[in-house]
Amino acid sequence: MIVVLALIAAATTAGVLLERQDRAVAHRTADGIVRLIVWALMPFVILFVAPRLDFGGGVGAGLLLAFAELAVVGLLAFVLAARVLRLSRPVVGSVVCAVILANTGYLGVPLVGALLGHDDIPDAVAWDALVSNTMLYLPGFAVGAAFGTQAGEGARERTAAFLTRNPVLYALVAGLLMPASWSPDVLFDAAKFIAGYGVLPLGFFLLGVNLMEERDELGQRSLLPRFTPAVGVVCLLRLAVAPALLVGLVLLSGASIPDAFFVQAAMPSGINTLVVAHTFGLDLRTAAGAIAWSTMLAIGGAAIASGVV
């Protein structure tokens, strides 16, 4: 756990410092990292972990309950943001996306490895690959298009982008169709190591760069965004209601699901929230604030749970 916390702090700080020193270089570096993750690292991880996934032992049932839990918290986010707080449409969109898009890849998989052990990483990858990616490319993009101020692209263009810019999807399909024998131990172990320690610093470097970008564009003097009512709604739903709801659904259904799923359900808002916000014109202040605050709270809770603090 100490290693994970150190990687998070170092990577985020590196992103902040590089952005301060040379913004153009920071953004070119961030773009290259995104391409590396999307086109190489995550397809490799999923391709060689997916054949080893065992949908017995509650994995399949747990994935279905995960989608049900996210649908409920997403609806609650819309009601609280739009009907109770009466926020603007771009802010509502950011709140909903920050609640349904959790950081189960950059943070969740490494935390599962640190808290539960490497044997539980495949279950964590299953949640990230099958649940989080589906939530990003289907409900996440739909929310962005519905509430954003820059959602002028038509359905045909968005569909084309989804099909041509999503190698992780094809890696998942191929991995699920591959026999387990095509994922030898050496590649399977390498994929687990990359998922557990390789992607984490890259993801939090991106967060550091994006935090500084939002500060510059919005004229904020402090690195940490303001804790607004919208950010409070996100933190409540993402960190408390979502995991509690999964526990309730498990108890009601009588299902037995992997321990990794409970960790994944409690992950903070995903960095991909910023991707949707930039693409469709959602509120960047809310997106950055939700990621920063929910991540700090989640890491603090994980450190306490593991006995680090």
C-alpha cells in the first residue's frame, strides 16, 4: 500500500511540475501517454487476462449487480443535481459522469493488488474492462452529448469514433474468445504487473497535468479545486452510496461476489470524466474538483483500512 501511495504522489507531482515548467511539453507528453495506455498497455492487459477470467464463483452475478448499482447512483446524481440543487446542464452532466465513471483502472486495480493480493487482480480487471469501459463509451458519452455545450457531432460520427478509437473493446472480445492456453503464465503475470503498477503512475501523471490545466483556464490560484455542493454530491454518491448499494444488492440477491468488486465499487471519480467533459463541453471545474476530492478521500480511506496511517 505504501508503494501505491508513493507512486500516486510522485506521478501527480510530476504532472503538476511539468505543466508548470512547460505547458506545451506537458500536453504533448500527456497525449503520448494516453495513446500508450489506450493502444498498447490496456489492450495487452485485457487480452491476456480475459482468457483466464472465471465467471463462476459470483463473478458473473457481481458484474450484473455492478451495472444495477451504477444505474441507481447515476439516476440519484441526476435528481440531486438537476432537481434539488437546480444546477446548470453542463454541471449536471459533469456530476452524473463523475458518479458513474469510477477510477477502477488507474487506481482500483493497483489498490486491489495492494489490499487483497495479486491473485485478486484478474477480478479487478474484469470489473474495469467489462463495467467501467461500457459505462464510459455508452452512458458516459450519452450524458456528455445530452448535457454538454459542444455536442454538435452527429450519431454517425460518434459511432465511427467509438469503433475506430477503442482498441480495448476489440482486445476484450478477442480475449474472451481465446482459450486460456493462449495466455501463458509469463504473459499473464506480465499483464497483472502492468495492471497493478505500470498504468497507475501514468494515469496520475495525467491527473496532475489536467489539474494544472483546469487551474490555468479557470483562473484558480489553488491547485486543489473548490469543494462545491456539486462536488459534495459526487463524493457522497461515489464513495458512500455506491459501495453501500452494492452490499445491499448482494444481501438482497444472496449472491456471493469477489472481494475485489467491493473495492472497485468504492473507487473515486475516474480521470475519464475529464475526457467526456472536454469532448462535449461539460463543466470542467466540477469534473476536476470531483476527481481531486474523491481521490483524496478514497486514498485516505484505503490507507486507514490497510493500516498505513
